[in-house]
Amino acid sequence: MENLKGAVMFAQSGGPTSVINASAAGVFIEALGQKNVTAVYGAAHGIKGILNEQFYDIGKEDPKELELLKYTPSSALGSVRYKLKDASVDDTDYKRILEVFSKYNIRYFFYNGGNDSMDTCNKISKYLAKSGYDCNVIGVPKTIDNDLYGTDHCPGYGSAAKYVATTVMEVNLDAKVYDTGMVCIIEVMGRNAGWLTAASALAGIKGLGPDLIYLPEVPFDMDKFVADVKRVCAANGNKCIAVVSEGIKFADGKYVGEFKASSTDLFGHAQLGGVCNVLASVIKEKTGIKVRGIEFSLMQRCAAHLASETDVEETFRAGREAVKAAVSGQTDKMVCYERKAGDKYEIEYKLLPLELAANTEKTVPAEWITADGTGLNEQFVKYALPLIQGDVKAPLVDGLPRFAHLKKVLVKG
């Protein structure tokens, strides 16, 4: 609905990234300048902050600190993993959200997250509309997994990809320095989509890429893996670097690391990890060569010191575009990137219905994966290389980054 006058509520959800706060900065700065926006709030720990009526008055923040959010990693407002039940099953949370929105005259709601977050955003949008409460709801995407449907790439992916490629280059130099053999197995995040693992292929254009890459898009075969490693070692003095996704799975659909997944997250997903150590044990047993397993873990999503300038600036603008879309009357949509045709890299912003973005995973195209399933071809490189361009980071004080410091003044009802 156009010309709504009221407050903005912004919240962050899911795993953080090195640029997620650039979206927050875009939303806050743009919203504070809109004439129909009466107040701008930031929820503490995502949707839970709304349910618990805990959110911050962004209007009381120093504008300079809001600018610094562009270069500050992780979720400045606090994140959450909380799954809303379908309103038809249990509408308790929805009634509470409507109560809070009505109390504070929230007319614009922005939820910043990945697949599950877009599902939450869609559910809230549909419930508010059904209840007759006018509120424009826009999803602001983020995920280093790069698996959101409908967008050329996701905010956060370019910076994480740059970290993966750069660190693989550094590990490559370190792991091959001795005159003795060593197999290095690097584990990268990615449950069902191998976009981030694929980014290790970018190191190859500088001659320091991995020898083998394994994505969840290709069924994993342990015998083939052992044979692949032996083949590379035989040709390279018993030295091999393999990069694997945490989500690699066997032909029967079971994750290689699932035996360690004794628990699940709040969305019911198995908590994976430790795949590199599983494979390291197998290779050690089968070859007798020294093996080192390296898990990039949290570093790949919080390494703001290696952030892509392209990623930061696109993400910041995505936040601004979300606000512009909402105040113009758009609702129940997610902001997306669309790559323009031509050799020069350019994008434009578009809107996608939330129901299409929610819970739909975008995987690496099969035609971008080499025939033997152990690498990526030039099509992937052409796609990913523009996303990691440029260098931008927080200003340094005493040689260390000066990240944003928010006052986080709680709103009192």
C-alpha cells in the first residue's frame, strides 16, 4: 500500500556474514530520510526481539556509527534461528507480532536473512494482510551460501568467496613448502549448494588453486575420492590439496559428515561439520601420507578484512532499495540482483515474490562442474570473478579495525 505513515522495523536472522550490516546501514540511512517514516527500530535477535518487545531506537544512533556498519561484520543487532509455525497450526506468535506492530504503528517491516528467513518474512506478510493490517513487508537477502532462488547472487557471497579463494592460495603455498609429501583437505561451508566451495577454483587462475574440489551437487564416492587423491599424489610428489563442501553426500543422500550430526538446528537441519577430519582419517589409512584437515568454519563468514568492495556496495544499496520499494507501496517481495547482459559486469535491482524465494535452494549449474566432478570450468570463473573485486574495510585505529559501536537504546512502550 502506498503512502503508509508509520515506523520501520528491521531485523536480522540466520548466520551472519561480513557484510550483513551493510544491508542494515542501507535500510537505516534510507529510512531515516523518508518523510512518511515516523521512527526506525532495530529488533534485538531477529523475530524474537519483536515477540519479546525488545528493539532499539535507531534514530538515537550517531550517523557516523551507522556508516561504519558497512564495514562491520556479524549481525549488529543480534541474530536468531527461530522458525514460525504455520498460522493455521499455531497463530500465537503471529497474534503477538500483530499486537506489537499495532502498538508501535509499525507500517514497514524488513527481514534480513536467507532461505528460512524469507519463509518467516512471507508468513508474516501473509498473516498481516489476512488480518487487514496495512504493513509493507520486504525481504532483504543475505547468505554466503549463495543459494537463494531468483537472484544472480546473494549479499555476502562475494566477500566469503574472496576469503575462500585467498586463503586457499595461502594454504597452497604453506602446505607445499617441504620436500616431504602432505595431503591437505579443506572444508568449506555449504549444505546442499556448493557455491562457496566452488569459489576455491578462483585461486586456480593464479596458479595456486586446489587439485580437487567436491561439491554437494555431485554424489560423493569414497573409493573415487581415494583414487583421485592417489592419482594427484603420484604426479606431485605425494602432495595434494582437496577442497570439500561440508554438505557432500553419498549417492543414497546421506551426508558424509552426518554420523557426527547428533543434533539439529531449530529448522531441523542436521548440524554438519568435521567432514575434513573424516576424509583425512580415510586418506591417512589408505595412503600412509601425512594428512592435515582444515575447517574454515566461522572465519569464512566474518572475515571483513577481506571483504569485496563490490559486495559491500551492492549490499548497502540493496538495503536502500528495500526501503524505496516499501515506501512506494511494494510488499511481500524480496530484493534481488539481476546481472545485465554484456561483457561488462553490471547489476540492477528487482523484486521477487517472497513465496518464490522462501525455502527454494539454488545450486551450482551442472554445466559449470567438470565432467569428472572434481573442479569448476571457465563458466563459473566468469560468473564469480566480478563478485570479489575491490578492497574496502573498516578504518584502522592502533592498527586494528574500528567497527561500529551502537548505543542500542531500547524502545520503551
